[in-house]
Amino acid sequence: MLIRSDKKLTAVVGVDNVIVVTTPDAVLVADAAQADKIKNLVDRLKGQKRPEASAHRRTYRPWGYYQSVDDGSPSGQAAAVAGESRAAIRNRGL
């Protein structure tokens, strides 16, 4: 059994041989015996132009990263930004 979760509590009860992956924008639950079909699922999602199949919420830059934040607003998109200090960037030669 494989359970992977980013920041959310993910619990399973009474199941065997499953893969559970929880991210901020999607949840995957699959029978481990069917794991070879996950690539086909991702390809179908890409074919449907689903952003979850290829876009990542967190984008890394030399100064740190920004992460898309879904606030449910139809008017735009918000982002959370985390960066390194100028000294840390300078020490890395950037």
C-alpha cells in the first residue's frame, strides 16, 4: 500500500493493495495491480486539456518559488510567494 499526501490528512480503512496520492488540486486512488494504467489516465487527462495533468501549482525560480492559490474567485488568480534572502541568493552566485 502506498499513501502520499501533501499537507492534507489522508486516511484509508479496510483496503489493501492500493495507491493513494493526494495533492492540493487532485486525488488519485488506484489498485496497485492496475498502476500501469495510471500513465494512460494522465494521457487522457492531457488530451482533455486538464491542467491537473501537466501544470504544477508550485513554480520554482532562482529566488525561491511561487504557488498558485485557488481562492474560488472568477476574477483572477492569486499567488503565494516565498523567497530567499538577498544574501542567500548572492551566495549561490545568482
